[in-house]
Amino acid sequence: MQFLLPFLAEAAADIDPNATGAELTGASSIWSLLIIVVPLILMYVILIVPQRRRDKKMRDLINSAIVGDEIVTIGGLCGKIVNIKDDEITFESSIERTKITIKKWGIKEVKKPIQS
């Protein structure tokens, strides 16, 4: 606590002895507001903005899927797209060409075939 005494003495010397309560609390209210607002802004920039960017990229990738693309579902099923209708995709899986219909939101990954 001894290390705080010079700082407190300097702050006390700057205070006007005839100042009212509103004048004394003006600067502290700004600092208390900054203490609350700055972490919220940092949290938004660090957490929310990158997640929105990833979601938009994934949404664009799913919407650009065409018949013939390979997909992986969130359940781990893999296959080739054979039909696209509104928000549903039908793909065939395995050698026996089992056809499975899922919603677009169930796609985890889209692999575009290499075109030569």
C-alpha cells in the first residue's frame, strides 16, 4: 500500500477544495463507462466477427454446390450430389448408390471436383 501514496497525494493536490460533487465524479464516470464498453467491443471484434465470416463463407459454399459435387454431412455421411431441390439435397452414397435426402443445413463440407 505504500507504493500508492505518491499517486494518491498527486491526485489529491489536483482536486479543487471548493469543487461540488458533480465536478468530482465527472471524470470517474467516464472511466467507469470505458471499463465496461472497451471489453465489450474487444469481445465483439475477437469472437463474433470471425464467426460471422466463417458462417458466411460456409453458407456461400453450400449454396454454390452443384450436381456432381462431393459432400460430407454433419453426421459423417459422404457422397455425390444427384439432385438439388430448394433446401433439400439428394446424394448417393456407397457402391450400391444408396440415395439419401437431407436439408442443406446438414452439410458440413463441399468438395468440388477438379476440372481439367
